[in-house]
Amino acid sequence: MLIIALAFSGCNDFLDIYNPSANTIDYYDTKEGQEKLILDLYSRYRSVFGEGNLQYFGTDMYMACDESPTSAQFDGYNKDLSGLSGVIGGYWNLLYKVVQESNILLNRCTPEIAGGNYDRMIAEATFFRVMAYYYLVETFGPVPLLVEENTDVENVITEVTREDESAIYSFMITELENVKGNLPNAASEAGKLSDTALRHFLGKLYLTRSYRDYTVSDDLTNAISNFESVISSDHHRLLPRFADVFSEDNQNNDEIIWAIQYGNDKNYNGGGNPQHSQFGFNLTALYPGLFTLNQKEYSAMQRYYWVNPIVHEWYRNPDIDTRYDVTFKREFYINDPSHENYGKPGIYMPLWNDTSNDDKGSTYYYPFKKSDGTYNWYPAFGAMGWSTDCMPMCQKFKETRIDWGGKGTREDVVFRMADTYLLCAEAYLKNGKSGEALEKVNQIIKRAAGTDENYEIMKIQSASALTLDRLLEERGCELFGEHDRWFDLKRTGTLLTRAKLNPLVIRYDNLSDIHLVRPIPYDERIKLKGLDQNKGYNN
């Protein structure tokens, strides 16, 4: 569990390349060493939010395009999912690295060392440790709660106790409450934490606990209070246009509460932000002779996560919902100058509810559904009998200024104001205040509509029509590709039902309540006495 290794930090002004392993442990008794360790914690969250297999797979929104072991186990929940499965070991170790580095800071940082930065440094370390435990407890259930520094190589931890989830939630909430107000209300630099970000996350912890049998009576009121304080912030707001939130020229805008930083300097970009390449298909490989490698027109997609076609139907009015064509690219023009139809439509996918059969003169035309009513936008997945291998690409995170196939440079948004509105609506809905919930959701829909006339068409007309499922679908439309869908479904108690919208889940027909947590990594269990496997899993 004790590993402090090389990490690439961000490229914004407040980040610099830092190699913790190049320093002795005494270095962390200095202010310089502690500040460098905080930078390392920021950088580690690049990897935490880069683990898409545990955020997207096995949900209602995203699906695999193959039956590789990872796809079958994490997207389909097949019987091979175990402590030996890939991904989970690295995720466990990464989160405990965050815990250990945070423990070092919290143990060694003093007012004498940190001076005027003491409150800020303690709050940052506390936030990062709590966030690590949130993903640990939500992913694995009861886990060891380690709150003391352990840097003695002669006293390696060999025995642990899995702490009850209730105790871990009590710990996390108390920790954040203790440092609330110790960060600036607005981040001092892009990518830095703020008290607003802390309150957003604290509200999410209260909301999550409100669904559990160990909930505390005021969880929902505390969640709402924190969310409302974020919504009333003087520093953040919903931007008037959805398109502006994700404009390449408008990063770190007023809607962004916290985002992981990347950038153009290759020395500081690490592996880059992969979001621009994850939700699409390999256009140039599948349609040779029509399309050249042109990053300005479309990203180099690698088919990491296929979009479940049903998601398109959640945009109930795609012709007027401005989010739809900001999120998805449906038209591709032939850009190979040697082709006889250069400049003309090469691929056209109409709006999902367009049944006109107008192909716009395109070489390839893919309507949303086939004549028999089944979906047409599926990967070439032999076992399932699909063959289209085409779908609207996600262009929400497009990168037009990098080389084809290059590393992503854009910020990775973790918290933004629209998410706060929707979480607040969820808390109101669960608290029996459906009118207040409706008001919050309709503010998001009003922005998506763009005009008052379109809003009258798009808005949810009555509080009774706002169900939890409808709210989750609005989250899907607004927050497509922005992490944590699996955790959203788990929080709301809908994972076991909504995941059955995923074709691979249906195919394996193995989903059960054991899958509300992932298996404990085998390598950790054989090293640590007391770390038993979760119920229903082998190895």
C-alpha cells in the first residue's frame, strides 16, 4: 500500500514536473516538499478520472464494441469477473497512493512549516484523501481506513481491517466539514481547488449517504444546503449557451468548478486527456479513400466506449435541443481531394427521430433504426449480429489544434454548475420536494432549449413527470462523457435495473446485487491478512 512513485503533473502555471521518488522522506518535512507533494496529488487525479472502464462500462449509457476479457467482465458482468481481472488492481493501488501521500501531508504539515498556507494545504490534502476514499468505498465496499502516515519500510502493513461503509462515510463527511471554509471561494488558478468545489463534493457525499440504510436524518437537508450554496456562488454560474461550456477557446470558464489540467507543452502533458478520442469509431480506417487524417474536422477515434443507441432517444427534441449537435457529430464530408465526390456528404446520420429517409445525397446513409425497428447505430459485433459499425461521434471534447492521434490538451471537467443543479434536483426529489426539483431541472433544460419558444416545448411540464429515471436521463444528456455514470447509478439504486439497457448485460444475463461492488484485487488479498473477498466473487 505504500508506494510513492513518479507522476506527471499538469502544465498550468501552478504545476511542474515532479518526481517524488527522487527525494528522501525527510524532504516532506519542508514547505517545498509538501507543496510538491500536493502537486503530485493533483496530478494523480488525472489517472483516477482517466479510468473509464470503471466509470462507463456496465451502465445504461455506454457499451463495449467487442468481447475482450475487460469488456465481457466490466461491461457484461460475466462470470469471469474476479479479483484477477485487469484494471481493478491498478485502481486500488492508485487510490491508496493518494491516501498515503495525503497522510504524509496531514501528518507533517504544521503552521510553523506552512505559514500562511497552512489552512489551504491541510484542506487540499483532506479533500484528496476523502475523494480517494469515496471511490474506494463506492467501488469496493468496506475497505481499510488508513489515516496515519506509514513510511517505515521495516514496518510494512501486513494486516488490515475492512471498515464498515457507515464509518467511512462518517469519516469523509466529518473531514470535509472540518476544513470547509479553509479554501478560497474561487480557485486562485485554473485547476486549483476552491471551497466551492469542496461544498459541491460534500453535498454529493451527503446525498449518496441518504440512499443507504446508515443514512443520518439530516443528510438530504445538508446536501441541499451545500448545493444551494454553490448555486448562489458569486464566482460560478450556468453559461447562457451550452456550446460555450465546451468551446476550446473558453476553457476554465465560469461554469467550471473544478477541472483537471492538461495543456500544449508536451513535457508536462503526461499521457494527455483522452476524452476527445473515446466515443466514436475509426473513420479513416473504415472508409478508406473518402477521408484524410484531419484533426480539425474529426478526432482520431479509437472506439474505446460505444454509445448505447438508446441514449439518443433521451434527447426528446433533438432538432431544438442545442446539446444534441454540440455533443454529437452526424455528418462527415469527403475530404480526400482525389475522390470524385470531394466536398460532398460522405456519411450522414440523421436526427434519431427523422424518418424522412432523406439521405442528403451522402455516399453512406445510416438512419437511426432499420426497417424492422431495431437500432442501426451499433458496432460490428459478430456475436450480437451487428454490422453497421457507425454512430454519431462525440465532438463535445474535440481537439482541433493537435496532430492527428496526438495527446489531448484540454481540461478534464470534474465538477461544473450544471451538475450541481442536477444533484440538487435529485436531493429535492428524494426529499419529497418535487416542485423545487422540477425548477432546478428545468433551468438546465431552458439553457438547452436556447429560446423561450423552444423551452415551452422541451420543459418538463409538471412535477409528477419528474421521476428519478427521467432525472438520470437528463443527467445523461447534459453530462455525456463527463465521468462517473456507474457511480451515479449505484448511488441512486438503479444500477441493477438501468444497466439492463446495455446489450452485453442482457447477453450474459449475470447481473446481480454482488455487482454493486467490484472484486477486491487478488494481489492485495494475498499480501494483507484480513482483506477478504467480496461476496460472490472468486480469487
